Amino acid sequence: VGLREGSLLFGRCVEADVSPPYGPWAEIVAAAHAAGMVPPQLWRELPRLVPALGEPAADATGSRYDLLAELEEYLTRAAATRPLLVALDDMQWADAATWDALEYLLGRLDRQRLLICLTIRAEDLRGEGVERRRRLSRHPRFGELALGRLTRDDLAQWLKSALGGQPPSAELLDHVVTFTEGNPLFAVQTLRALVDDGRLRHDAGSWAFAAAADGIDALPVAVG
């Protein structure tokens, strides 16, 4: 994105019993607006998602179709100013409206300098999301990169790199393996939590790991 002088627009789905409809798309439009990608204008429906855009037009009817059409127009105008990477994170928790917007846009955005990237934890995908993902996979421009969990050897190699070339102690490696189960994101968060808690310290030119004082390790808050 940086090499092409583009921008990353990021929206996150949240795990909740009730999620705001179109939540990640609202975050994406808000980020584009904050960056000044689209000149100010009067929108009929988008301000219902992103109040920063101003007041809805007086003749706004709350039309779902009009809202999706304006979302398409907004992203098209933003992509005209620079290449865009639109990232929708944790789509296993996406609400129906978020999926609807994605399917609508995929059927209409074809010439814009725009890449849409979804992250999905397949093991957490349930119900309607399974069918939505299956339909998405039939799109001619669809591509998928499956990321497996890291093995113990992978984690040892990563820790060595993270520790500036110092091989991790067996205790540190066991801790990371146990609490992350090879999830790369959790591995990063766990290591940061250990540093923040003072259990992983850099002293006299090397890293030292201290086991829990009571011998019982708790899951770091960062990965809870």
C-alpha cells in the first residue's frame, strides 16, 4: 500500500450479541472522511452510519438501497484519489448487513483501484457466515490465503528473531506454546504482555524470562 502511495482503510467486526449494522463499513467511511479523501457534499443516507458526514438530506427515507448505492459512490470517489486497501477484520462475527454490503459492492466495483481484504477465523465461522463465505468463494476475483498455526519449531524461530537473535529458553518457549497454541497474533500479544508485566526483561545484553511466582500462569489480559 505504501509503495503505491495508497491508503489502508480498516473496519473491525466485533463479537457481541447485538452489533451495529454495517459497523465495519461505518469505520471505513469515517477513516476516509477523516483523511479528506472525498470532498464534502450532501449525502442522503450515509450520515446515518457516519454522523461526521453531516446531516442526512431532508428527503432521506432510510432506504437500504440508497445507503448501499452511496457507499459504492463514496468508495469509488475515495479510490479515485489513491489506491485503497479496504480491510474487514474478524468477518466470522459479521452481521447480515455487513455481508449484504460486501456482496452488493462486489457486484459493482470492478474498475476502481480497490482491494478488499477479509480476515476470517474459519473455526469460529457459524450459521449464515458459512453460506456467505461459500458464495463469496465463487466470485471470479476471489482469492484465499490460508494461514495455519505455527509449530513449536516455528515459534522457536520467531522468538529467536524477536529476541534479537537470542534463542528462547525452554521455559519461555513452553509458555508461548501453551498459551498461544500456535496462533501468530496471540504469540505477539503474549510476548508483549510478558514484557509489560516485567516477566521478560532485557538485562546485561540478554533476555531473561521469569516463571510465575506461584508456579501458576494465567492467560495474559491481552489475549483473553
